Amino acid sequence: MLRNFCRGFATAKKEKIAMIGSGNFGTALVRLLGRNAKRHEVFDDEVRMYVYEEQVDGKNLTEIINTKHVNVKYLPEGPLPPNVVAVPDLAKAAEGATMIVFCTPHQFLKPMIKTVKPVLGPNYKALSAVKGIDFDDNGIVLISDLIRKELGCDTSILMGANVANEMATDSFCETTIGYSDATNGELFKLAFHDPAFNVGLVNDTVGVELCGALKNIVAIGAGFCDGLKYGGNTKAAIIRIGLKEMKKFCNTFYKGIQDDTFLESCGVADLITTCYGGRNRKCAEAYAASGGKKTFDDIEREILKGQKLQGTLTAKEVNHVLKMKGMEAQFPFFTQVYKISYENAPVDSITTTPYY
Amino acid sequence: MLRNFCRGFATAKKEKIAMIGSGNFGTALVRLLGRNAKRHEVFDDEVRMYVYEEQVDGKNLTEIINTKHVNVKYLPEGPLPPNVVAVPDLAKAAEGATMIVFCTPHQFLKPMIKTVKPVLGPNYKALSAVKGIDFDDNGIVLISDLIRKELGCDTSILMGANVANEMATDSFCETTIGYSDATNGELFKLAFHDPAFNVGLVNDTVGVELCGALKNIVAIGAGFCDGLKYGGNTKAAIIRIGLKEMKKFCNTFYKGIQDDTFLESCGVADLITTCYGGRNRKCAEAYAASGGKKTFDDIEREILKGQKLQGTLTAKEVNHVLKMKGMEAQFPFFTQVYKISYENAPVDSITTTPYY
């Protein structure tokens, strides 16, 4: 399949890749994009990366990246291929791109898309590697839907057990691309796949995206178990119950969810990583271990230096949806994580709640 | 459903439960059986447990259990209900039993069944909580098939993320009962289910039993990652690849496997526990960390005091099956665990093998 692409596209106009974002994860991803742009004829060699300009030791970050070929600020351990070009001007970075990858905090997306849209190349398609989901008064807003709406193009999703610092040293890992257009799915796979970064494909953008958000609720529950010094049996049970509820949530509120999605990297693997490492687990552990002496606000200040925790926020927004639909009782695990985090329910109710 | 049982059976002859086995796990299970025998009218109050007689401080173990109500030798932290009666004579322990539970090393099963069969009560059914699977020249022998054949009765399976020492203190956990006869499945659920021991039911004895055995191969792979100091991304990828191959193996060689089985406690939860704790993981970690200086025989001597490791043994027997069928290439993960364990393949080939 991949070989056919290379042949079929070899004489056609080449696909031009742009990466919008240059944080930790974006930089880890663009290393692979650069490598594959050189490796496969279907892609134009140059991969532009939009970099929000900053000064590092009195120099522009983009200049450092373009001379030293490393993002010294956000991924110093991962050298970049020289065909990755850092561009401080968003419109110039995206100019002529036919495959545009977003990897920025989601609150910046809308204005960025406005700038990017007029300059893109023919038949452009997008991929979102943006973490999390958004919410409005009506409930959940998927980032892929936002991109589809604002950019008006087919949008794939990339999620998986992908800690950027491990990717930077080419440690073996996997990821999942959820697609709705199979050709675009294969093209994005070709752009990211590497011996050290095994890409799985599923025809399910919604499931992939929701896994990436809902896993953080489960990690809060797993962290509670750690903080209460519960053993491996109990933690594994809580993770499993969380996984089942993730699947149930997806199938209750969306159509076309694939069972297989939950056995892909974006499902069970990312969930495991998040429940054994990760900041959501860590903060929930600290909350439980404090025995009521600290609030999540205290912990965000201490551990996250004031950043907001994804897992509790997602639990709150998901609870808002469940309340609106009168379905709290059908999602007892998500509901209990919410009640412990926001309504002072005792932490040990995470296991004394009768789940099923 | 459970309530109906209690009503329906209340005036009928009661079910009589016997536990064959009194090790760590058997004792943890019989605590629950004793509790539920008292709790539900469908069961005769007394639960007999066959105990291989040993001397502890100059006294018979059965006498200690029947006076102190604790198995001081194998589960000192878990008090037993007084209606659990330790019996040193196998035939007497099983006499009149209509629900017989096996929890012994599988090599003892055949001769035990011969003793037990003539004394059982009417319409007896069995449940196996025996760990692992057996092998003969033709390949895999499921313990449930062995019991079905030798005892001639319907046989359910119990497997899950159930470390006995955690169960002994009533830490919350889950388990899975695989059944083929739904009524017997519900009866065994009623016998084991407890607020601290949540029983899930699946109509799939084979899937449940194979999960319990194949997970140990995956734990060897996960242990290799730990020994090589690989990060969370990599280990999660290996666990996921292993889970997919477990599922593929079940579906390739057996009929009637349920997808849901792999999301039950016997599947993903037990796999997680085994890959983060457990002796298979630990020994594989030591093997990888030794950098070729130690063999698995050395490690079994040092860490397991000469006991054999389940995971490598299962990898070997599974490889025997795959070789016979010419299917090694279709199970690259199982094959690679075998090659590293038995054919001196480099340990880091656990991630450099192209899996899919």
C-alpha cells in the first residue's frame, strides 16, 4: 500500500508538509516528518515548522533551530533533520502546504486557522495532534470538528503513548492515526511512520480523539489509588473500569466508534502510560495522600506551577454533559472522579462505589 | 437475576461448595466462598476445603485452621469464616459437593479428580481457578478441558487481577468468570462475588483461561523493557502488542472467543498487574539487566529458589504450536520472546523486531 503511494505520486505534484507548533511534542513529531519527507518521493523535501519567536540567550529561537538543527528550548535532546525549517511567520510557514499538522494548545487554534487558510496549497488536508478536547455550552467540542469547520477540509487525528522526551531519542513507541478519508490516513501514516514510531491506522477519528481526553479522567482515579497506597489489583481494576467507561461514553454519544480503537496505542497503551506516569496521576496521588489538607488548586500551584490539570477539568466538563442528559448513574466512575475532585466526596469512594 | 436464584432455590436442595486447594490463592478464594455460603440461602452453610496435611509448630495445619480460623502457613493475613472447614482427606472434603472449585498446581489434578469423582453430589459442576495451561505432544491442553473430560461435568473458569495477599485484606479488586452454562456461571458468581471482589461474567471459558496463561509471555517482554531501562512509551507499546497477539492467538486456534473477554479483569487488568508487578516481569528484568551474564536457569535459582518461570515455559510451548503450524511469522512478538529466552537472540530485539 505504501509502496503504491510512492509510485503513484512520484510524477505527480508533491505533498508539502507544514507543522504548526514547536513545543515539546510538536518538535518530537516534526523530527519524523522531516525524516520521512526526505525518505519518500511523494513528499516535498522541505518541512516548515511554525515557531512562535522567542529569544534564547539573546538570539531568535528560529535562527538557532535553523543553524544548530535542534529546538534548544523545547526538545534539546532531539536533533532535527536539516530539511526542517523553522519559520516565525505563521502564513509563511503554512504557504503552499497540502498536509498541515496542528500541534498547539487548542485555545490558539481558531485565530491561527484564519491566518493559515488563505495560503494553503491545493487539496489540503489536516491532522490534529492537539491534546485534549474543548467544551462549550452544548457540551464537548472535538478539536477535529473545529478544524474541519474552520478550515473546511478532511482532518485526521494522531494520538498515542508518545512522551516527547522518549521520542526525541528514538525510543521505540507506537501511535494511532484516526482517519475518515483512507487515502489521507495512509498519506499521514507515510509521513509519520518510522522504525521507532509505529503508526496504527483506524477509521475512527472521534474514538481516537476522545481516548486522548478521557484517559486523563481515568488517570485521576488511578492517582487516587496510589495516594491511598492501594495495591496493584485495585489500581488495575480502576484502570479497567475507566477503560470500559471511556468506551461506553464514546458509543453513547457518538456514532461510528470502532471497538479496535481501544486496543490501539491511543487506547489501552496511552491509558497505561498515563496511569503509571504523567502529571494527572501524580497530582491526584498528592491530593489523596494529603488526606483532605490540600485542594486541587493547592496542588496545581505546587506541582504544575499554576497550570490547570487536564484530568479534573475533563471530569468536570464530562460531568456537565452527563448531568444535562440525566446519565450520571450510568457512568459511575466518571461521576465519582468528579465528585471527589469537586464536591468533597471522600477519596476512598473511588473503590467503595458499586460500579457494575 | 441473583435474587431470583435465592428465591428459586430456597426450598430446593442446597448447593454444597468444596474447595480443592489451600495455597495462597485458594485460601484467598475460600474466604469469599465461606462468606457467601452464609450470605445466600441457595448454598449449604459449610464450605469444605481440602488441605494437604502439614505440620506447623508441631500441630496439624488442618487443626490450626479449624480452631484459629486462619491458614497460618499460606495466608496468615486473611482470617477465614468459621464455616470454612479444613479437611485433610480429599474424598471427605469433596463428599456430596455440587459445586467443586479447583485451585491446585495442575500436575496434581488428574489423580485428585479420580478420588473426587465417585463422592460428588448430584448435578455437580466445576470451576477451575488453576493457574496456567498444560501441554502435550499435540499442543495446548486447557485445564478446563482436562476437568471436563476427567470429571464429565460443566466447568467454568475464574481468572483476574487477583494477587492473593491483597485479597486477604479485602482490598477492592475484580475477577472474571468464564462460563459455558449460564446458570452455572451465575451460581459461581453468587458464590464468589463480594463488595471487595467484583465478579464479571463472560460466555467464554477458553478466552478467559488463555488470557491467564498468555499474559505471562507478555510480562516477559515487559520485563525485558524494564531491564533495558526503556521508558513508559516503549513498555506500553510492548504490552499493547502483546495484548493484540494474545487476542489473535485465541481467535486463530479456538472458536467462540469473545472480544469483550480482553477488556475484562482476566484480560487487560490482569495483564497490567502482571506487567508491572509479578515474578515473570521481575525475572525477565533481571535477565535483561545482566547483559548476557546470567541465564534464565541462574535467575530461577536466585529469584524463584529453583521454581520454574511460567512465562518462558509458556513462550516455549506456544512456540512449539506456532512452529508445528508454520505460523511463527504471524506471531512475531511471541516468537521473539521465545527466541530471546531460548535461542540467545539479543534482548533489545524485543523492540527492533518489525511487528506490524
